[in-house]
Amino acid sequence: MTINIDLPSAPAMGLDEFVALADAAALDGPDSLVEIAPHFRALAGDPDLLAIRLNESLKRYVEGASMLTYTPQSIVLASGRNFYVRANIWTPLQLQGDFRSHEERVFSYRNTHDHNFDFMTIGYHGPGYETDLYQYDPATVEGHVGERVELEPLGRETLYAGRIMVYRAKRDVHTQLPPPSLSISLNVMLIDPEWRRREREQRGGTHEREGELDLRTGSIPQRRLGFDQVGMECG
């Protein structure tokens, strides 16, 4: 199941310092993410983090560079040797009818899914979204469309400001719900070193690989298992 961590507030840490400490920790899985959780809590205590990075990103964009966006509501803030840091903006649903369904898809609300990478998230601003948690045994899943997947329900949690949650790749599943008001979260996403090796073999990174962050575009090709596609059974 997800690892939920509540830590007291700490003196704010800058993004560059956090990236240096995370690089030194040689992140390689959920346990290593837990070890740097105190630093992550300190990073989330920097009230100017987003303003500074967004201003820098906008300046680069005006000068001709690409915006480092992951999805419409996600912004890549920095990257290390095998991870990157992003911010996610979550808003209440505002639209109606077909537009409301599109809005839900943009934010992945009510989309039950897992991830093919380990990551750690923290509430940065606002009340945070609620999320229904599940887990499954990847050894029992082939991943084809229409397959029935047995999910173990683990309850509902809220990613409020300062709350840290660590998700395990291809095991932890969640369904995110709209927050009552504007909320922001930060993520540390791990990148498999094997993806890095394959990228180097492509002579300068001209081909993207699944799970590999492309800092030229800010995108990371990935594949995650949507349980609305494969079907699910809750035990």
C-alpha cells in the first residue's frame, strides 16, 4: 500500500539544494524516497518556489524555448540524474455537460489508474484532493484490454498541505477526486536507469523512450494501466 508520512514543518529549502541532496541519495525505489521525505517536506515549505520557477519558465518561453509542461495542469520544475520534480495544479470542476467530462479527463479525476514508476507526492497549497486507494499483485496481471484485475481497497486519504504519500510502481492504484478549492501538489518521479541507457544509445537523444523525461519538451512518454480499460474487481 502507499506509504503515508506526516512530518512537522521545517525550515524552507530551495529547489537547487533539494535536487543536490536527492542526487546524493542515489534514489532507486520507494524506500529511498522515504529517506528524503524530510527534505521534500522542507522544499514544500518554500512559498516562493512556484512563482520563481514559473517566471523563469515564462522568460525562457518568450526567448523561444519550450514550456516544461507534463500535462496541461502539470509543470516540470527540475530534474536530477534519475528523477524529476513537478508541480500539479488541481481545481474544482467548473463546467457542465460534455465539457465537464473533458475537464475530468484533463485532471484525471475519477480515473482509476496505477503508474509504471515510483513517486512521492506532497500537498503544497490548499485543502488538497481526496483519493481512493487500492493495491494489486502485478504478478497476477497480464495487462490486456478487458482483463479482470482484483483490487484490494485501502480506504480514502486526503493530500492536504504537508502530507506526503509514496506510491509504488505497478502496485498502488488510486482514484483522485476534485478538491473543494484550488490545490497544488509537488511530485518526485523516479526514472529507471535502463531508460537512460537506451536514450544514450539513440545518439544524442533523438528518440524518446517510455518513461524518459525529455527536457527539450518537458514531456515523459509513459504507459500506465487504466483500470477502466482492463476492468477491476474489488476484493
